[in-house]
Amino acid sequence: MLVIPAIDLRRGQCVRHREGRIEDETDYFADPLLMAKLWRVQNAKVLHLANLDGAHDDATGVNLECIKEIAAELDIPIQVGGGVRSLEAIQTLIDAGVHRVVVGTMAVRSPDLVEEAVKQFGSSRIVVGIDAVNGQVRTEGRSKDAGLDAITHALDMERRGVKRFVYTDIMREGMLTGPNIPAYRALASRLTTAHITAAGGVSGYRDLLALQALEPLGVDSVIVGRALYENQFPCQKIWCWHEKDRVDLNKPSTAPLSA
């Protein structure tokens, strides 16, 4: 299972939120580029960037220069979501070097536009983010109940050509309480061609093992934030987190990239 470190961008810094609440925020790193390089040194194969300012302000341009810098400096794909509401916004991010663009509110507001985006940019470049509470979709930076069932929404998006979803259980995000395995299993068992990237709640390697059991159903990757930032994995004790000022962040791991 592919583990994808998350970098949440807000006010130009790397932060984390609990349960998606903007008022419950922890600043982890002042320089997102250095944080991205650190995850690469620790062998990340993909990075997930969430533009929190864009998600709440409905503006893709916020943090764009930071996103460009990370995409230019790293030798691995990055995926970005937050405030992406139009085809033009998708094009802007792709032009900035982003490999995959995650759309959430746009998929609820304008499902036909997502279908057009898949046709225009390809299914490998467009990901639908589903942020849910008790199986119900949230939009507008997770602040509004869309009145839409997550599985119903995903099935509609799959029919429109979407091949990947990032499913986040908002109430578990940043809480280290474990992933919502039943929700991922329920969604994966209904999809026919699309795959799922799980997000929210991972607290350590045992949670990764639990998610790995869902790989045959199409849950093939997981976004991890707080657990990585707070060194919840035993292997991090031999990595460079505690000596990051002495690490050459321009020399990433020599482990081969996955296909």
C-alpha cells in the first residue's frame, strides 16, 4: 500500500487540522518546501498538498507559488486539492507542475464539469475528493452539508469516468483514532473500476495493516498527516526527523520509484 505524506498549506506554512476545523490548528513547519524535501528524503513516492486557504476562500491562486516551488524541486509526483472550482483552475495547477488535481466541491456543484475535466485532462490527472461525516458529503472547505450520500456521489462520478477517489472521514482527521475501515469497505465494494485513497485517522502501522487488507477491493493508498508529523511509526526513530537541520534535503532516497 502506498503511503502518501500530507502537507496542508495555510498562510504559507505547513499545518494540520483536527476534524477539519480551521480553528483547531497546529503549525508543524514554517517552510513547506523543506517539509516536502524531508518527506522525499524519507522515501515518499507521492506527496499530497491541501491548499486550505484556497478551500476556504474559493481561490486556487492562494499558495500557488509555494505549490510551483515544491513541484519544481521534487522528483516525485504531487497531487493538490483545495479551492479547485473550474477547468481553468485545473489547467493552472497542471501548468504549475502538479501531477494530479483533486476536486471536491466542484464535483458536487458541477458534476458535468468533472466529466469534461476527465475527457480534457485524462482520468489519471483528475481525482475526486469526498469529505464525509457519517457517510454524508461535505463541501465548501468541509463547512457545508451537501445533502448527498458519499456512495451515491462516488458511483455517479465513476460513471462519468473518474478512476480515483480520496475519501476522508472528517471526524477522524487529525485525531489518531484509526481509519474508518467499514466506510472504505462499503464504498470499495460498490465501485467497479475506480480506486480509493484513504485519508483520516491513521495513528500507526497497525492502521496501515488494517487498510492493506482492503487492497483487493481497490483501496490501494493512504494519506497520512499527523501520525507522521508526530513520529508515530517506529521506523521514524532511525530517520532524520530529529536532526533535520543536519540533513542534506537535496539528496533524496535512492530507493527506486514505483511504476
